[in-house]
Amino acid sequence: MIGTVLDKYEVLQKVGEGGMATVYLGRHATLGRDVAIKVLHPHLSSSQRNRKRFAREARAIEHLRHENILEIFDYSGTDSSDCFIVTEFVEGETLAHLISRVGRLPSEVAAAIGASLAGALAYAHSAGILHRDLKPDNVMIRRDGTVKLMDFGIARFLDESQVTMTGALVGSPAYMSPEQAREGDLDARSDLFSLGTLLYHAITGSLPFPGSNPSLILKNIIEGNRPTVAELSPQMSAALADVIERCMQSDREGRFSRASDVQAALQACLDEVGFSTAPPEWAIARFLSDPDDYRRRLEAWLGPVLLARGKEDLAKGDHLAALRLFNRLLTLDEDNAEVLALIQGLHENEEPRRRSPLALAGLALVVAAVAAVAMGWFLGRPEAIQPEPIAEVPVPATVAVAEDPTPVPLIPVPVPAVPMAAPEAPATRSPPSLLPPKVRERLAATPPPSDPAEVQIRTTQPYVADILEGGARLGDVRQAGWISVPAGEHLFVLRGPGIHDYELRLAVAPGERRKIVVEDLRPRPVEVAIDPAFPATCDVLVNGVAAGSLGALGYEASLPDPQASNIIVLDCGDDGVFRRTFDGMASPYLVFTRSGSP
């Protein structure tokens, strides 16, 4: 379609493709404005049902006008020979690409992106529309840092009758809510579960629900089989972890009820440390351009801020809030002497003492109330600490903290009567620890030293793959050297450009040397882009099997086994027959050029 004109839009180049449509960069013939043109695949547009579904996307978003929702400009209608939607063109990258490029996002960056998405969902939900396919691929980050929620292709009006295809799940399995996986009735909280899953992925770099196929993933979603977000990312903001965990409750009654509540909670995560992306030095656009520098500056800035906030909470008597902040600070600076002294002093001052049964009952209620706060009842704080400009930082020496002008009402909790003849056993028990993991580690007795173990991981398969643990690179399977690791359980990930991620769980004893040979790495399909100089009428044969014409394939071919000898033939009639052999490919992307003789 490149070079053609659809209605009043000139098609300039292809920029993407999905399961339903191909997306092109286009230009309005008279206004000269760049637009995105989403054209339904020809084999789908022949179906009236698909045309109606495509029309629903246009209807769903044509009246939505929000800064964080992709705007629709035009629609072809169901009777046009080419079924297409025209939207604003966003120059940037998808959130999926960003996560793939930079790895885990810092808590503050993820919270800012999540707050924009929650605001977009709140607006769509107020218009009676569910998105139902919220995932990183459907989120664009414009070069200036603006977040755009797009692809309402399976959006559904909240008050509309059932429109899904009978017996078919609509949406992306990895991000579905349990009720969507069960094909149950959906409401706004289903989108909030998907938002929580998206943030989980952004913060940890991993999907929460494991599975080698969609059925297993859906089973784990329904059963809630996943690690907590803090287990995979202990350095993250505890407040953000609370938001994500509440969004991802299996029972939707335990989730936030409205997207606006999620937006407020995410903003509270930023307010907790006085962070804002408004200053140029902390803008999302700055993170996109240089993520490593952004992380270094953010960690340096967070240190004194977390310390000041923790001291403020200690002064208020909110020890749990202080410990949560100190826990995060210790993940950034584990030898911070001032924090360790504060924690040790707090620990010594709060050694359990013998109490009467009535006092113990009161303590239990206080602990329960604190735990409830920690599990998701969020109190907003005024922004009191602003990031310093780059020219004036490295690290601020002191941080001013404003008093919270809003008094927090106290809710009386009835204390049940306790018989005075209660047994003495409770007086000898210590209350359950509320200390965060990093703090508990610092207070625990130093374990006896043990010899490290050594592991060698290699493969006889012809693939390049790094050996990772916790996101850190330890080596690769081709060099296959010995890797020194602590005794205990480990989860290694083998990751390479031509393979699917491979997880290897090992438990090693002190001083043990273990050799592992992995033989079942699975190759990723190789995508071959065919030179657009070839006529669209050329027929494509892959390994002797007809795949269709170039016009129908969109100048792309997929080779499932990159290490086999793959032969692509283009039969272009009078222009000749072109043959290329692709063998032992290390790259997941190749180009079939026209150079050379037929």
C-alpha cells in the first residue's frame, strides 16, 4: 500500500503490524499532518464480523479526548474497500520496547507512567468503556515522555450486550485478570488488575504468572500462583509494592474500586519522597535518552531524602513507615552507618516487655491496624522535597520537611474484654516481626561462614546465551567457565538473541562443584524482511512450501528453526526467480536483498 492514497491520506511507510491490522505512517493530503493509518488485514476485512469489530474500535475511542489516550481522527466506514482508522502519529517507543531496552524501571519512573495510565483508564471508564487488553505493547512513550494508551481494538462498552466471539478469549493471556481468564463478567477492576500486572513487569522485568503455554499461564492467573513483587525487586518503593499487590488481588473485591483511586495511590508513592517528573532533570524524556545516568542520579538523590523522611516518621512515632523507608535505603547503601544506628536504637528501645493480657490485646490491635495501613490504605502527603537541579546536585546536604497540615482522624477501635485469668504464655512470646527484610537481615545474628559453591553451565547447541541471576550477568554458555556462587538455592536464566529465556533452578552445597549441560534451549523464529524492490506479485516459498504472495505477506517471512538450512525462493515470473539460503543464523532479524543474480 506504500505510495497509495486512502481517501485523503497518502501512505508513506509501514511502521508496525498486529494480529488484526497493519499500521502505516501517512500524511493528510491537504493539511500535511503526519498520521498513523491502521488498515485491517485483507483476509480479515472480507469478514463482516471482523469489520464490525474493527468499527467498534473506532466507535469506542472516537469521542475520547484525553492527553494519555491515542486520539482518532478519521474512519473509513465498513463499506469501504479498505477498512482503516486514522489516528495521531506518536513518535517514540512502546513500553514493551523500553523494558526490553533498559531492563527494570526505577520505582519513581514506573509510578509516574502508571499514574498517567490510571488517569487514562479513569477517563475511559467514566465514558463507559473498558480497555480489556492493557499491556506494555499497547502503551506508547512519546519522545517528550508523554504516555499514550492505545489499541482499544477489543474495548467494550460497559452497558453494551456481550460482543465477544463465542468460546474465544479476547485479550493477551499474560495480563488478563482472573475473571477475564474464566470468561466471566468484567468491570473496571479487570483493567486495574492488568495495570498492576503491567507495573509488576516494569518493576521486576519479569511476568508474574509463569507458564510455557497460554493454558498454564491462565491457570496460574486464576489460582494466583506468583511471587510477590517485592520478592523479585526488594529495592523498590514499599508504597509502590502495596499498590501493585492491591491491584493484583485474585478476588476483585480486594482491589481498588476505581482507576482514579489507583492514580491517587501512585501519586502518593511519588509524594512520599517528594519526587516529580516536572523538572527537566527528572522528566521521563530524560530517562528515555540516558537511563543509566538517570538511575545513578536518582539513587544519589534518594539517599538523603529517604533518610530525612524516615527520621520524620520516627519523630511522629510511625516506626513501621520509617523502617520501610530505611529498608529501601539499605538496598541502595547497605553500610549506611546512620541508618544502622537508628535501626539498632529503635530495636533496643522496643525489646518486648512483660505486659498484662489487656495490654497485649491492645498491642495486637495496634499491630493489626499498622498491618492494614501497610497493605494498602494510603494517606496522601504534600510534596515537601523537590529534586535539586543537576547543576546544584550531587547530593543535597540537608532536606527541609514540611509539616503535614491535614490532621488524620483517629477511628476508635473497640477492645474486646479479656478475662484477667488469661494464661501466662502470651507474656513469654515476642510479637510477630514487622521489620522489612533488609532491616531483619541487619539485626539477625551473623551466620557461620560457609565455602562458596562453583557452577559450570554450558550447552552443546549452537546458541549464544548469557547466564543471568537476578538480572546480573555471570558469564555465558559458550565460554562455560566456573561461576562462584553462595551455597543455597539459585535461579539462573539463560538469555540470548536467538533463543527463548531458559530458567534453571539449582541448589548447591558449600564447596560443591556442579557441571550442568543444557540441551533443550528453544530457538526464537527468525524474521526475514524482504526488499520492497521486489514486486508484490512475487510468490514466496519457504523450504519448498508456498507461503503466499509478497502483497499478502507484507514483505515478511518467518523461519522457525534458525539453525536449520532455510531456503527462501521468490518466484517473480518474468522478473526472475530469486533464491537465498539462510543457515546458522545468530540474529533474529535478516534481510532478503535484491542484490546479485536471480
